[in-house]
Amino acid sequence: MDFNDIKVFEKPNIINAMDKFQMQRRTKQFAIDVWKLCQKLPHSREFNSIAGQLIRSSTSVAANYRASCRAKSRADFINKLKIVEEEADESQFFLEFILEVQFDDCLVSELKRLIQEADEMPMRKCFSHREMIIQGIPCGK
């Protein structure tokens, strides 16, 4: 199996497929957008702690998706995508946390957009529904 030809779908019933390069760009842009958001957060011990964790988890989404494109086997590929799913979920948690505790109304729309993006990462939707994650490769097992 050639992992370079694998396409990831947002949902199995949606035709809009993203190739690996589009997903690499999307996950990297997510990390960049989170980085820029964190620059706008107040500088306090509490916010710095959460911002650091958020930056680590969001950049891990991009790095692990990129690593999945160079997987050595089907099992390695699926394992790396599961890490992407976990890191996207962690990023979503920290974004939701900041949304609930932050005091700057100017950040609300950006936080909501990033929360939605973390939730819509194609791997997350597929894994959470235990449907097809990769064209021709079933989830689970």
C-alpha cells in the first residue's frame, strides 16, 4: 500500500476529500493560528501555563499528522492518526477553557473558530464515529 495516495475525509458521506498536502497545510495553519491567539492572551502565571500546553498540543496535531504521512505500516499510520485525534481533543479542551475564563471579548470569535477547527479535524470526526478514516482502511481493530 502506498501511503502517499491516501486521502482523509471529513465524514464518509461527504465527497470533499482532502489530500495529504491539504491536510498538512490545514493542521499547520491551525497551529499557527493557535500560536497567534496565545500571543494575545494576558501574561500571567495562569494564562502562561495554559497557553504553553495549548501551543504544545496544537503543534503536535500538525507534527503528528505530518509523521503519519511517512508511516512505515498501516498500523503505524493509524496509531499516528490516533495521536493526532488525541492532541486535537486536548487543544479543543484548552481553547474551551480559555473561552470560559478569559476577559477579552475581542478573542471570543477567534476562540470559537479555533474550537470548531479542532473539532472538525477530519481524523477526529472519523475516529469519533468509528467510521472509515482512510479511503479503503476501516477504523478500529
